[in-house]
Amino acid sequence: MTRLDDAIARARTLEVRDEGARQFVAELSQWAGKSEPARARWPWFAGGVALAAAAAVLLLVVRESPRPVEPSAIRLGDRVAIVVAPSTQYRVVATDEERTVVEVTRGTVTARLWPGARAYRLGLRGGGVEAVATGTVFALRVDDDGASVEVHEGHVAVSRGDDHVEVAATTAWPHGGVLRSSDDARRLLAMPAVSAAAPEPELARLDAGVADASAEPTDAAVILAAPHRDAAAATPPIERWRRARLLRSQGKFEAALAECIEIADAKDATWSPIALLEAARIELGPNASPERAIALAERFASEWPDHALAPEARDLRCRALKQLGRDAECGAP
């Protein structure tokens, strides 16, 4: 006989008493009642686990998101470049053959000025502080604590009210400490200088066609610009701006003016307003044509009314009007 047969035979001989059965059922019901709250809590526990898992997945996605794109360098002419930190509020106040000035309302601008054959000034100002250099890499930061200057290379003359101090390389002013703009400075230091020694072939053709920079514009100037206009779409505005600055430094004002107008016609949000104002400067200054300067300044007001350079364009228009004896029109748009 197997063990199973033996167990079945013993079960048949057992006697079930009513009193014992009732007691067993009562105990079973009691335990079932005690376990009910645990079952009731299970959906909440399961929901909590699911929520925690979802949060973990979300955290993983956030951590694996792409890193913010690092700011790139912006060239302002042949000898100046800047790197603007994220969320920085700034404007280019002036950029001509003698100086570049950038005003920082809030944030950080790091700038580099390459040395050259002639004197040139690069200034950063904001928060009541102005930092000026003639060949260096430095940064101006404006935040809730005020303005501070960091010099990475060369020397910078810093002014605040009647106080003047020269800040040397690897130094932060006014409180010292770690140079927080080092990454942007290294980005600028890695940039090559723009060589003005040998003009590009396209620029050489322009030079050959300009007989007298001080002469009045003629139809020949328009014809000269026509072939160049065909290549405008393939030439970035920044490259045209470099050529315009080089031509102006060489005294080729009409050719520089043509480049500036080409940039202005491109409607580039960064370079078109700068070039349009430069064209007005050329007309008012070297070309001695206040009427054309007024027309360009009014074009600036029409196309870029909210640009940071709009006040300078209005001032230039007013100066041109005064040269013509039309002072009363200065307040007109």
C-alpha cells in the first residue's frame, strides 16, 4: 500500500464534530477580517510604487537631456570679437575705425582686441563702470552685486566715477577671486586674427575700380557694385562687414559704402542695422553728404525702430540736419 492509499484510508475513519467545525470556521472568519485592511491598502501601495517609478524615469530623462549649447564668438570688425553669456542684455554702442564700445545692462560679455598697426580702443561699460583696453582679453559682468572686471590677458584701464585703476592679467576687480569667464576667454584666444595684409581677389577687383575715394558718386560706382551684388547671397554678412571696414580703413569710402548697403539690404538682424548706421556715418563724414546721411538715418528708423542703435541713428540725423540749417526738424521722426 502506498502512502497515498494509507492517507485516504485514515481520512475515512475520521469523525467531524459539529462543535469543532463551527470553532474552525469562526477562527477562519476572524483571520479573514483582520487581513481585509491590508488588502485595502494594497492599491495605494501599488499606486505609490508606480508614481515613484514614473518619477525615476522622468529624472533619468532630465539628466540625459542635451547640455546647453555653448555661446559662440561674434566678430565686430577685423580686430574685435566678443562672447556673450546666456541671458545677457547688451548692445553695441559704437563700432568704427577708432573704437568699439559695448554696453552691458546685465550679464557677462567677454571681449578680445587684437593688436594692429594703428591705435584702437575696445571698451566695455555697464553698472557705472567702464573698462578700456588697447589689446587684451577681458570681461565685464553686471549683476545684483554691481559691476566687476576680469582680465585674462594684457592690462585694462577701469574707471568708476572719479576712481581709476589698471587691472593686470589673471586679476579680477574689485574683489579679486576666481576668473569665472575663463572658458569664454579661451574660446576667444583660440580664434585667429583677421589678416588685412592681402585683400581677397573679390576685394582686389573693387580696389581696382575705385579711382578717387573722395570724388562724387557716378554711374561707374553702381556698375562696379553690380557684379558684386550677384554673389551677395553666397557671402555671409559678417564677411562683407569685414571687407567694408577694411575698405574704409584704406580710404575707399565709396566701396565701403556699397558693402554696407549690401549688408543693409540683406535684412540680417545682427549686421544689417550696424552696416546701415555705418553707411550713414560715411555719408555724413568722409563723403560730406548730409542729405544722404539723413535718408539712411530715416531708413534705419523705419526698418529698425526698436534696435539698440536707434538713438545713435536719430542723433546722426539731427547732426546732418543742423549742417543744412534745418535744426527745427531734429525732433521730427
